[in-house]
Amino acid sequence: MKKLVLLLTLLIGTGYYASAQSLSMHLDGVQIENGQDIYINGELSGDQFEEFLAHMLVKNNTDRDIPVKARRDNMDVVEGSMNYLCWVSCFANDVVESPDAYNLAAGETTSDQIFAGHYAPQGKAGTSTVKYTFFNENNPDDNIFFIAHFIIRATSQSLSMHLDGAEIENGQSIYVNGEITNDQFEEFLVYMLVKNNSDRDIPVKARREDVDVVDGTMNYLCWVTCFGNDIFESPDAYVLTAGEMTSEEIFAGHYMPQGQAGTTTVKYTFFNENDPEDNIFFIAHFVGSPTSVNDILAKSVISDVYPNPASQVVSFDYNLPVEVKSAEVTLFNLLGQKVVSQPINDFAGKLQINVSDLPEGVYFYSLRLNQQNAVTKKLIIRR
């Protein structure tokens, strides 16, 4: 009986095993996810020694000591700016990895004095992106990291962004979530209002930058009018009068998943045509998720196999929604061995499976939709 329960568990569910992560990151009393983006906003003061800092605490979650090192990777840095790493000691701009490890005892969390990422804009406005990684010196694959975005603007920022009645910080991430269907014309949209905070008219243009795009997808920019997928900057500026805020019809970012699940990241920048360094931007993450198997089942009409018990042929009737990209029925014996597998190629109809060559006994049949197990039931073959 225990073997049968184990078999059913293997057929119906998928198990995942993940080893515990040795290190974790913490900020302001909250654990930070591995790979998380951290935003450091600031204004230029004119002081050439001005700095902005990224802090992080690192914790050893194991019952053994770990020699931990830190590494800095410049992903996208404003020309003329500088940044450097501190890990126990501080190092010059040309040192990207701490020479020595800090022995982090079992259960210990670093103090504020152990790590800091220093950014010196050197009077340059813009956004610099730096990746900081903490890793086990004896096993570099045992690591965690975060990405710091140092967003430095001029003292008087002409433009600002607004969404749902609230001002959006420069450089903020916006997440647009949706389910993927088979509709090739399906779109996800991101909106943003832009305001002129100055006492003069500003000719504003919009630019789109593809940061990380899922293969097979498309996206395009609308700024007053909409442009093709190969246009990354609005050809013409929209003159935003003093104190004016754009309407919802001026800007939109369109994303067409084309049936492809995954996350596409696009950066949208609004800038003064006469002074491109006078700009603001946000990052849109279009998260396309496959429709869950439960949602698909709720839209489906699927009969049990018949006859059951069977001797020669079993059948079942089905009517599947357009969200189904792949479907198949698989028969297993009591040892968990696959004995028959038959794809379903149409959205509606009757599927027949020949079982005349199978020995008498108890079997299980599983219906899989979009590579997910949807139904598992018992079938008896008797002659």
C-alpha cells in the first residue's frame, strides 16, 4: 500500500529539491531577495567629493564558519563617475574584488561597518548600475547578489512622472502582470503621465530601451502617436507647457508576448529635446505567465475514460480552451512505467486509445495540459 501511495504522489505531483542557501542579505531589518534591485536616489550638490552609499548586511545561515568575499561588477556606469567597494576595508576604483575574505561565523550577521558600495557622481547626473556579489571563498558558486541603481539627478529636476495620482520616483520599476493566451494580438500596456515642473515650456521626447526581452515577443512605443517595433525614440517632441501634465493618450508602452511566457524588461525615458541630460525614466517589467492548469480545467469539458473496465479500446470526449498549447494522455502501470502516450491535436473531439496489447490489471491515466499534470485517474483493463 505504501508503494502505491508513493507511485500516486510521483504521478500527480512534481517534487522540487533545493539545498538551503548558505548566505542571505538583510537591510533595515528585512531579508532581501537574491538578485533584488536596490535604488539609491540623490541630487547633485556641486561638491566634487559628494558620495552616495549602498549598504547591506550579510548573514551566515549555516552551522559552520564561511570565508566570505565581496565582488563589484559595473553593469552600466555614467561616464566620468567613480565607484568603489568596501569589505572590511575600502579599495580603490580599479579593485573589483576584496583581496581577503571575512570569516563569517555560523549564524553571524555582518555589522554596518563590513560592507558598503560607494558611488561618487563627480558632478554627473544620470543612473549608474552596479552588481554586488557576496560569495564563499571556498565555493564561489555559493553566492548571493543585489543590483544597486544609483539615480542621481540635477538639483532642479524639470520633469516628474505620475501614475494613479501618485508621483513615481525616477528609476522606479513598474510590474505589469498578465496571463498568456494563444491570441497573437494580445497586448500588455504600461501607462505613465509626465509633468513639467518648471516655469517654461519644454519639448519632451520619449525613448524606449530593450533591457531584457523574451525571444519571439514584440514591444513598441507610443508618444503622441505609436511607432513600429524598430523605432526606439519618438521622432518628434511634445511641447509640455509650464506646469502641464500629459494626458493618458500621450504615452503608452505596448508589449505583445506572442504566446511566449517569461519576463521582458524595457526602460522608458522622457527627456528635454534641448537638454537630453534633463531626463527621467522608469523600468517596466512585463511578466507573462502561462495560464494555470486549474484555470484551463475550469474552461474545459473533459469526460472520464469509457468503458472502464475496458478490454480493447478506451475513449474520452474533450473540449479544450484556446489557452491549451499542448495536450496528451499517458497510461502508467503500477510500477510507474509509461506504457502508452498519445497526443491530443485538436481543441475538441473524441480521443481513442488502443489497450488491447496491455495485460489485464490496474493502470493510471494522466491528462497533461501545457506540460502540467491536470488529471490522474484509475483505469482497469479486464478481459
